[in-house]
Amino acid sequence: MSEEKKEDNLNENVETHEDVESSETEQVVERSETANEEEIPVKEVVPEEKQTDDSTEETSQGMGIQKKDEQPKKKSLGKRILSGGMELILYVMIAVICVFVVPRYVVQRTQVSGPSMESTLQNKDNILVEKLSYRFGEPERFDIVVFYHFYDEDYRDKNDEDCYDFYVKRIIGLPGEKVQIIPDETGNTCTIYINDEPLDEKYGKDPITYEGVASEPIVLDEGEYFVLGDNREVSQDSRYEEVGNIKEEDIVGKAWFRMYPFSKFGFLND
């Protein structure tokens, strides 16, 4: 082959190689641009002031912070007066309930006078008398009860404090029962009989030596109770005509809690 042809072929190969390289370079650039367009999302540039305002507004709403111009208005003078009046009425109602309703229908404080209930209760003990249990049920044997004792049975006015006193005793006989106190063979001590059966009880401080009107059988009517003091030697109770049988309507309530002295503070044990 002639030298001219060799030289022409060589030049054609070089040009062909350069064309291939140029084509490959263009393909690489196109792929790079395509990749950049797919991978890099377009992000809108927001001014810093707007970002700060939006963020602050969202935070305020999320935390419940009100703007100055959205602060609640102060209550009017009339609403404040109405609110204060309602509170005053509520306090007055509570005071009325505590002073009048509770002592009359729920619980009442009273003071023991005398030694008739020793050793269970002492002179000047302060006790609470609850009244609810006897509104829903009947008094039971051995309950310690407080009741009205009227000086004159012909004048029984519970609103007149000058015509009665409060007594505190223990229930021994129940309505419909026959009660009798019988001396033993020596005549020195007596036993309580209920329906001709000796009563098993342990509340007396000392043995009974005086049977009073109960020396004869006493049949209790409906709503009547026979009561004794625990200190049987000094207690004025149903054995005496001045006291006699207690009517259920005269029972104030059940001695329930000792408030004073503080050394014996607590519930009373039957």
C-alpha cells in the first residue's frame, strides 16, 4: 500500500475515535443532567421573616397563647356582683344547715350530767347523739339512748326547754316484753327477768339492790322501752315512777361518739 493511503486511513481512524469519544462524553453529560434533575428536588426559597412569622404563629396556636388583642375581656361589674352574691348565699345556706338542720335531724352534742351511767360514761363527758339510725330502724336492747324527761307529763312541749331535761340510759326491755326485777334468796341482790327468763347482761357497775316498780311484772306496750343506768345504785330510771317506761317518740337518738375528755375520745362501745 502506498504511503498516502496509509496516512489517509490513519487520519480516518483518528477522527472516528475522536467522534466516539465525543459521543460518549455527550451521553455521560446527558445522564448526569438527568440524574441531577431526578435526585435534587426543587425547593422554594422562603424569606427568613416569613418563616419566622409562620413558625411563631403555629407555636402560639399550639400552646394556646393568645395575642394581646385577643385577651379575654374583664368581667363586667354586674357579673362580679352577681358572682359574689351567689357565693354569699351558698355560705349562708351551709351555715343554716350546720346550725339548724344537722343538730335537729342528724347528730347532736350533749353533756352527761351525774354519775348514773358510770363506768361507761362519766360526769361532764361530751358525747354525740346520732339520730339517723332510729329513723330507719328500731332501738335495740343495750343501746345507750338519750331521751326527753318531762317534769310534768301533762305539759310536754319539746320547744320549751324549761319543761324537760335530757336523760341518758341503757335500754333493757323492748316493746311487748314482760320485765321484772326479782331479789335473790338473801334479798341483797336482784336479777332482771325478761319474759320470765333471767337476762344475761354485764353492764351494771354494781348489783341491783333496789327493784322499784319493777318488783311487779311490767308489760311494755307498743313503742315503750324499759331503761336502766349502768350505775344501778344511784341511777334514776324506769324503776322509778317519776321516769317510768320511755316512749319511742321521746327518744332523741343513740349515744354514739365521745368527744371529751380527749383521753377517751372515740366511739362508744355498747
